[in-house]
Amino acid sequence: MNNFKKRELFAYQILKGEKIYQNKNSNLNDLLLLLKKKNSLFFVEYKIWIVLMLKWEFDYLNQYLQNPSKLKSTVKKFFTITSIFINLSKSNWLNNIEKKKSLLDKWYRTKKAFDFMWNKTTKGRFQKLSEKGIEPRVKQVVKMLPKNFLKNSSILDSGCGTGRYIRMYQKYQPKNIFGLDIGEKIILKNIEKFKKNKNITFVKGNIKNLKFPNNKFDFINSTGVLHHSEESMSKLIQEHSRVLKVNGYMFVFIVSSSGGLRFDLWRFCRELLKNVPIKVTYNYLIDKISPLRIQAFLDHSYGEYQIISRKKFEEILKKNFSSFRRVKGILGCDCTPELYKKDKFFKSRFGEGDLRYLCKK
């Protein structure tokens, strides 16, 4: 076969590939199915890049309150490009050496991922930047509490991560603060980081079975943690209420999984990167983007989320607390209906949004 006929045959093969995507709706699920079994090094890095592009475009559209459905055109383009790459792979343009698969239970994978990522992405000045980012949130919650409530109080930061919230609540002169986390590396790093603070104690433990007696704490902070557990939300809230004193307060934030492109996109990210070890993704991104942006990338791509609606969550709060109030959050950081009143695409973008509450026992 001469070179012209070879090129003609190859062009025909590519056209056959084009028919694949022309006959598809090319949504997130179609793209996922197309890529799911492709685990060569080329496609591993390509998957990471797709997640980055889709997440960042989604965030960009949110920033300027544009229609989130615009993301569909990008998904279709990736479907087209992926179809071509697959055909090129069949024509031996790409090496087919596969990376070792990383198949773990999704909840175990979540625990291991957070213990890995937090200490990696919040080193030095990035920890300080991360603390600065959450300071307005803490001030908002404290303003909703009775005056000087935290002074000489006993505080639990449940799922404390690298101690960002502990640093913020420490400014209000509590008697003591306990930081609980399931990550062994996280706890060891925190002990070293806060060794000069005699009133701060770190405990390795699971949020579904708190190692504390009844009615121990005046205030509990739980931010973005409960939705990452396989335990029922009802039991998680009941367990936290157990260790809270009567007339004590708990601030809790989870993400609603009821509707919205955001949650569908995060689910796509997790499924697409299911066989990609978190270390591979981190090492690919570390020299390319800010560590704090890597943190968000890894959180949504490697952290499983429990499914719950606002109505169900409020029913659980009602059973465990004497009262609760919605916390609207901070613009630029949180996604609540109160903050996005002018956004006509809020429901299609975020569904019910972030669930943020200050609860009184």
C-alpha cells in the first residue's frame, strides 16, 4: 500500500471516529463512558487535564453568573477530541503502557486522600492564605452567637484538617480547643505546629464515634466534613449533639447533593479519576497551579459525598437541637441562595446549594 492510500485509509478511520461523537448527546456521562477504560499514561494525564478544564470553566461561569449550560459545548469538544485520540491510539500513535490501577473502597479512598492532600497543599504561606480565606466565615458565625460566648469556652473542631479554624477560634480566648481528625499524618503535623499552645489538644478519631463524654463542649465546629462519611447523617448529627452541652452551639456546613450541575460535575470527576492514584494527580499538577487550587481539585475528585437534601437535613437538625438558623455564608467562598439572589441560574448551577446552620441544643 503506497503512502497516499495509507493516509486515505487513516483519514477514513478518523472519520469513522467522528461518527461516534456526532451520534451522541455528548454529555458528562457519554464522555465518562468513552474514557473509563483508558488507563495508559497519556489518558491518565489527559483525564486530569479534562477535570481541571471543566472545573475551572464551571467556576468561571459562576463568577460572572453566566448560564452553566455553556459548559455543555466544552464537554462536546472533549468528546470529539477524545474520540480522535482513541482512534489515534488504535493506529499506534500513542503508547499503551498502562498505569497501575488504584481501586479502593470509595470511603476508605476518601479518608486516605484527605490525610494525603491537606498537609501537601497548605504548607507555609499557603496555610496562612487558607486561614485568611476562612476568617470572614468565622467572624460571621461568632457574630450570631451570644456576646463573648466563646470566651473561656470548650470548643471541638470536628474534622479539623490542618487547624485553620482552630487558629481563628483561638482569637476569641476559649478555655480549650480540641481538634479531631481521622488522618494520622494530619494529627502529627498539628501537634508539632501547635506545640506552644497548651490549651489546644489533638485527637485522632472518627467523627461517627466521638471519643468524648456527654455534654463536654460549649461549641462545635464542623465545616465540610460530615458529608464525607459513610455513616448516616442522622447518626452523625446525633453523635455531635451528644457531646454538646445544653444551650451550647454547633456550626455545621455540608453540601447538598439535591440537583445542580456542580454536584454532577464533582461526581464525574471522581468517576473519571477513580483509577488514578491521588499522588499521580498531585505530582502532575504541583508545578502547574496554586496548591490551594490543587486542594479544591483533589477534594472534589477524591472525596466521596453523602447524598442528602436540605429538607431531610433540616428534619435531622430539628430532632437533635432546640433551634437552628441558616447561615448565609460569605460571597466568593460559599454557595447559598441568600448570596445568589440575583442569579437566575442558581438551581441549575448549585441545586439547593451549601447547607450552613448554627444550631442550639
